[in-house]
Amino acid sequence: MAEILVLVEHVDGAVKKVTLELLTLARSLGSPSAVWAGPGYSADAKSKLAEYGAEKVYVADSAEIADFVVAPKVELLAQLVSSASPAAVLVAATAEGKEVAGRLAIKTDSGVITDAVGLGDGFVAEQSIFGGGVNVRSKVAKGTPIVAVRPNSTAPEPSTGAAAEEQVSVSLSDAAKAARVVERVKQEKGARPELAEAAIVVSGGRGVGSAENFSIIERLADTLGAAVGASRAATDAGWYPHQFQVGQTGKTVSPQLYIAAGISGAIQHRAGMQTAKTIVAINKDPEAPIFELADFGVVGDLHQIVPQLAEEVEKR
Ligand code: FAD
């Protein structure tokens, strides 16, 4: 079976959920090989990768890889593309993953597809383009297909793989050492899931009305185990931090469930959330454009509906 490389996303040695999704997707197309770059590899990481079907794990766990930004991962993958001739390379369509994908395409003289929300036979990708305004099916026509897949596009399913380990060393070029990491600032980790990876997102917009009122959005999110998002109107008003902005100039999310409360549904907001599997809109204006997109809509005042919804969920 054709080998498919999957770049592992990990934090503090733990494999991130998006990698399990990519392994699941890769299994439907060939034989997945995980590529671990940077320190932190452990028996736990290996068994997690095995549990989701990695037949092989390429391990390049030198500390040096983490000393430089993005480029070492690209050099490692380029080396593996040359030595293993995989059928495709899958990375997560995160900010870093997309940069890796673009640079790798240049380095290997291959085509790249970003923001894929599905990948089928012949590596034909479903892709969300033009700020999410259009969905197209695309295929790489040159070199090794490099595909950046959005988190939450595939449901991760376990299936045992051999996870045969192969140590790889990568000697970094001077170009790869051009930007050195000087400091890592740990983001405060709340109890909520990471926005870009969350399976459920509850977002608030201008209709929320104030920073204080975002507590009702947070409460609903917490009852659902969801992440909190916000429209740009809400972040620009200073009601919620910019890092939680969803949309063209914010984060792109593809959760199973997206709840938009007091958000009109501007094209720039849609760009960041319209590939969500199920969209629920709560808006007092029945003509709000978000209802064109929503699978379920509630017309009414979010200040009443959101707390009622949280209460109902808490009862269950
Ligand atoms: P509004 O459009 O003002 O909508 C508020 C909604 O709340 C209305 O539909 C109203 O009926 C409803 N409402 C009010 N009160 C209540 C209530 N009590 N109960 C229920 N509903 C209520 N926007 C983003 O979100 N993300 C981006 O990344 C982004 N990038 C942009 C990039 C560019 C270059 C530009 C030009 C714009 C960008 N925008 C972005 C802004 C975007 O165009 C909209 O202005 C923004 O999304 C509007 O946010 P909103 O829906 O919260 O506010």
C-alpha cells in the first residue's frame, strides 16, 4: 500500500487530536507513516500513534529541531519525500502546518492544497477557497501531493498500526537556521479546548452587547465542553480577546457544531466557520444572513435563549 506521511502535531510530548484525524484519513488512502519532529517523543506518543494506525514512525527528536522556526520540519519532510517517495504528505491546516506545506511544496517542486476539508481517491481534495466563499475539488498535478487538512474534518477512529520506529537525523542547512526561537511564552491554558481544534464552538457577536455579557456565552460553552469564539465586532469592541476571533482575519474552525449567538453572518465571519458540520444561529433578526447558512435557527433575544439552553444542557 502506498505510504502516506503524516506530520505529527504535538505539545509537551502529547500527540494532538488533529494528528489522529490525519492518521484516520491517511488510512483510507494508503499506509500512514507518522513523522515526529522535535523533542518529547516517548513510549506514550508511540502507542498513541500506533492506536490510530501509524504503520511506521519516523522519529527526528533532536532538540535542535525545536530551536528554529518551521524550516527544520520542512527539511525533514523534504528528506523523507526524497528517500521514501510517499504517495502524499498530510499536515494539519494550522498556521504552522500551512507554512510547512507551502515551503515543502517549493522545496520538493510539488503542488500543494491547503484548507482541505476532505480527501478521496486519487488524492482529490475538497477545498474551501476564496475566504470560504466557494468549495472546490482539487488535485495536485505535479510532484508529491502535499495537503493541509483542516482540524475536525475527519472523525478520528482507532485502528492498530505497527508503529515501526525509524530514527532519522536531519542536518539543517544554514537557511533553516535563519530564524532562531529565542523565547517560548506559554499561553494560559484554560479548561476549554483549543478554538481551532474544538469539536464544538460557541461564538458571540455584537448582539452579546458587552464584555460582561460574554459570561453567558462562556457558560453555554462550558456546559457543552466547547471553545468560545467571537466575531470581529466583538473583539474590536474589546469584549473578548482577539485570539478568539473567528473569520477571515481570525481563526478558521471546522467543528462538528458551531453556535453563533448575536452574529449577523458577514462573509468575513463565514470564511472562518462555514465548513462546520452543523451550524446553529441565535439572532433576533429573522432576516439576518446567518440564517441562510444555519442548519437550525432560533429567532429571539440571545440573552434569554442562551442561558435557557445552558440550563437545559446542564440538566442532562
Ligand atoms: P453585526 O453585523 O453588527 O451583527 C450583530 C447581530 O446580532 C445582528 O444580526 C443582530 O440582529 C444580532 N443581535 C443584536 N442583538 C441581539 C440579541 N439581543 N439577541 C440576538 N441577536 C441579536 N468579522 C469577523 O467576524 N471575523 C473576521 O475575521 C473578520 N475579518 C474581516 C476582514 C475585513 C477585511 C473586513 C472588511 C471585515 C472583517 N470582519 C470580520 C467584519 C465583518 O465584516 C462584520 O463586520 C462582523 O463579522 C460583524 O460582526 P457581528 O456579526 O458580531 O456584528
